[in-house]
Amino acid sequence: MKFALYFGNRGFMPAELIAGARDDMIKAVQDAGHEVLVMDKNATRYGAVETRDEGRLYHDWLKSHEGEYDGVILCMPIFIDENGAITALQDAGVPILMQAYPDEIGKMDFQHRRDAYCGKFSVTDVFYQYKIPFTVMKPHVVHPLSPAFRQNLDDFAAICRVVKGMKRFNLGCIGARTTAFKTVRFDEVTLQRYGINVESFDLSELVFKVNAKTNDDPIVLKKVKALEAYTDFSKVPETNKLTLAKISVVIDEYIEEYHLDAITLRCWNEMETILRVCPCVLISELNDRGIVCSCEIDLCSAITMRAMNLASGKPTACLDWNNNYGDDENKVILFHCGPVAQSLMAGKGTVTEHKMFAKGDPGSGWGSNEGRIAAFDTTISNCFTENGILKVYASEAKFTGEPIEEAFFGCGGVCEIPNLQDKLLKLAKGGFKHHTTVGVGHMKYVLEEAFQTYLGYEIVDIDN
């Protein structure tokens, strides 16, 4: 990410502390692997902003770099002037992190005392009055070169990735909602107001495009090799394998032609009855490739999957709230037929015939990538639209890696969720679906800060 740096000043405070702060912050950001955008230090005294005029100077400088930066770090080395700050940043248009320096015991004389602890409230109060969104983190004051600020910076970078990636993106909907699945309904116009553009494609068009591909097409054969390298295809008949490859190629064509950032797919039952395959493994591979894809036309799940993918930089998955795990009320088996990214699984998956389809129509369900979900800390999240509002929850949990009997088909994992029964009550009463989405790592704060502060989603708190 690239961060624009802002340094504040106030005339009667020891301004020489600004120069050290500039060096500290540049080093902190670059050491964390990010880029900096910083106004020339000769533009004002120490390159910091105190007055409204200096704020206007910074504002115009920042405007000249619009589109180059992903967030702003507002650094308060001392008790800074809030009027210059609001003038400078009221049109920043990106997340703003408020950072204030701590005072040091033994350096509380006038030449060294910062008073940024108090001054931070002056700035946040004025930004609140102007309704300019901003981010504050714990601890209240923190040195840029401390481990605590490094964690702040990592979280802020994740917030910026989510906001940048979610503010405006294209979501492809391949196929209509399955008639029986009213649980995955959504309001396309509401999503557009949040910057989520939905492009819909009839599944019959995909079938037509797939049938138009030849078995000796070099792109299809290349895709076969890619799929065989991805997971264990040894049980899949050659004809079904070729069909899966053709579907994958067609989906890639949709993504490229319509600039899709995420997709959701009608995965049954036409693909099984007409094309004689189950596309689970294709969804798995797309997510491992960094292209978010949900199944069962659960478009809202694709939204939270994309957010978690942006926050963590790792694959996500859409899963059913499927089974209790014995008598433990805080554990649940989260499962889906086989669309989980291979990198989230405990071992290499095996592509099998989907048992639900094989039961009534043998030979129609090849494509379920079976296995078990690995042990890792996770975040669960999902959303829905109601009365023009996008409502979303996020909570933290962990996959335990505990065994699930071999006869359990598909791809599942035991997930331990604190106070699970209370959360299930809130989800049921709150109108949420039978799916949840999962990502790698704990990121509840990052998601809620991005969703609520910058994107305008309504947060549903299931933790309290």
C-alpha cells in the first residue's frame, strides 16, 4: 500500500519534535513494506501543517496526487492545530489513521513534553463534527517505531485494502437463483448503491459456450493439466474431466470480458443433469487463484468472501452451518460439497462423484473436491440486503483440526466458536442464511472498521 503522511504542528509547542517524527514515520511505514507519499519538508516549517493556509497547501498537494495513495496517516508528534488538519484532509477520500506520540517519563519539561495524548481528542472531535471518517486504534498514544504501532499499521493496511477493493467492484452472477433457495435472495439495486455492480449471465449461455469448445482445443488441454496439478483427478473419467476444463475456460472468459472481481455460480442441478459434472473443484481452484467465487448463487457470501480475501490476502470459503459436533455446544461442523480452496485444506483433496447426485443419477456428479479443512484461526462473516441496507456480521473463531469420520462426504472442518449457541440465536432471529463465510486469521476489527466507518454497511453485533 502507499500512505500519504501528514504531520501536524502548533506554534507554542516545541516544533523541533516534528523533524524526528518525520524520520520515525517514514522508517516505520517503509519497514512494514509500504510506500510513502510525503510533502516536501521545505514546503512549510519541517513540512508540517499548522494554519489553515498551510492546510490548504497540503490539501492541494494531496489533490495533485489523487489516486496514488490508499490511506493517510495523520501524525501528531505534539498537540497539533486541528483547523489546519481538517482543512488539509477533509477531501482525502481514503481511510485516515490518527496516530499520536506518547510522552516519556523524565522528558516532561517544556522542551520535550508533547501533550499529544490530549491533542488527539482535539483532532478527532473536529473530524467528527465535520463528519470526516477516521480510524483510531489502541493504544491511544504510540511511538511509530514500536511493535504496537507495527500492528496498528498492519491492521490499517488491511482496512485500506478492504475499503479500496469494496468501494467499487464487479460481481458476476452466473445463473439464476435456484427456485428452492430463497435464502440467497438479494437486492441488486441496494448493492449498486454500495458500489457493488452485479453482472448477470444466463446459465444456458454458459452451457452453449461449453458445448462449443472442442476436446482438442489447446486452451482446454492446458486447463486439464492445470486442474490435474491442482488436486487429485485420478478417479475422474476423461470425458468429465474435459467438461470441467471447458467450464473453467468459459468462466475465465466471463471474468476477463466483463472485468469481474468476484463471481457466484449456479452449481446445481443443471450442470449435473446436462453437463454431467459438479463444478465444486472449479470454485475451489478459482478461490485459490485469488478470484473469489461462491456457490449456490449466494451472491452475498461472495461479498464477505471478497472483503476477507482483501483483508488477509488469503483464500476464503462459503460453508454450510451443517452439523453439531457431538455434545460440545461451542463446536460445529462447517461443510460444503467440495468448493474449499485447496490451500485451506489439511491435505490434498480428491475429486469424487458428488454423492447426492450419484445416488439418483449415477455418473452425473463428478467434480466434488473432498477432504478436510485445516486447523487455523478464522473469522466468520456474512451479509444480506433489507430495505435498501446492507447488513453484515463478523465474529472470530478457530478450526480445530479435530477428526470427522471418514464416511462424512465433501469437505468439512470442526470450528470452535465461543458462545456459539447465543450467536446462532442472533443469526436465526436476524434473518441470516444457512451459509457463513470464513477467512484465515482474526480480522473482526478490520472488517467492522472498513464496513461501518468507510463503506456504510450496517453492523449486526452477534458477539454481545
